[in-house]
Amino acid sequence: MAVELHSLTIKDLEARYGVTRSNIYNRIKGLKDKGYPMEPEKLRGKSAFNADQVRVMDALDSHIKAGHDIAGFPTAGGATVSQDTGRLSHRMPDSTELSYVLQDTQALSHSTQDTYRIDESKMLGELLGALTALPASRPDPLANLEQLERVAEKGWLLSTSQLAPLLGLKALSGKEFSRYGFTFTRVGRNGAESAWRVEKGID
């Protein structure tokens, strides 16, 4: 049975891709940085993403699971797809064409790989066709603040690499600092990185 793509919440996306909530937020931010209109709509008090936005995230999920990172994902309007080969390519500033093929990371037979490439090609073709019909939109300048407010409400501890982009910073220093009406306190470690607590409305 086909899966409905419209009105998926962050929780739905977590289950769809099998990743954490913070990973979903990082993917959405990465797509915004590349020019994709990823602002959610409000549905019964929750943020929900439409079918076109979900198709973009589906393509990014396949891209990441093929061993690539978000930085290598095509920018909005800067990609073309060959329907017969499933090859995704885009032009670099020096007009040198950078091409790569999305490959399945599992051990598949040749026939299964061919089917996979055909499905990927069809999906990306539909995605890019839908994106051309989307109206141009500016990134929401308050999106990062909304994410910080959610983090503060949930009591989550963010790693440095998760928090710094939300503040427009490349690195974080000190044990405690304030910005945008939030206080950020270093409280330990998340693996190899420092962990930060986010609190709202504290001087």
C-alpha cells in the first residue's frame, strides 16, 4: 500500500528514515541552506511537511544512505537527472561537470541494482519536476529561534556541532553565554563533543 507523503510531522519523519529528531532538524537546515523551501505548515498545532517537501527529504535520505553527505546534495534548481541512467549531475562554477550515481549500500544482485537505479531516477525526476513548480520562498529568519525554544522546552542537550549552526557560529567557547534571549551552559559531553543545555529567558 502506498505511503501518503502529505502532512508528515517530525515524528513521522523520524520513523520514516530511522534517525533521531536532531538529525531530521539538521537535514532540514541543510536543505534550506541549499535553497529548498522547507518551511512546514501548522497542522493541529504541529509542524507538518507537504508531499513536495517529503520527496526532497526522501531524495536526501537516499543520497546519505548511498554514502554521501548533505554538502554534496544538489542545490535547488541546480540539478538534472538522466531518466535512462539514473545519473544525477550539476554544473560547478568552472563549468566542469560533477556526476555521480546513487548506489544502494546493501549487497544486491545486478538485476536488483538495475531496478533500484530505475526507481531512484523516477523518484528524482518527479522531485525536480515538482520543485520547479514551487514558488520561491525566503528562509524563515526565526526558524532557528523556534528550534532553540523547542530544545529548551524539551530539556535536550545539544552537541557543539548541533548548537553552533543554530546560533550562526562556527565554534562555541566558554562555560556559559547568552544569545537571542537564551542561556547556553556547557554541562558535560555528548560523545566526543561538549554538551550544552539551552534555557530561555535567563540573564
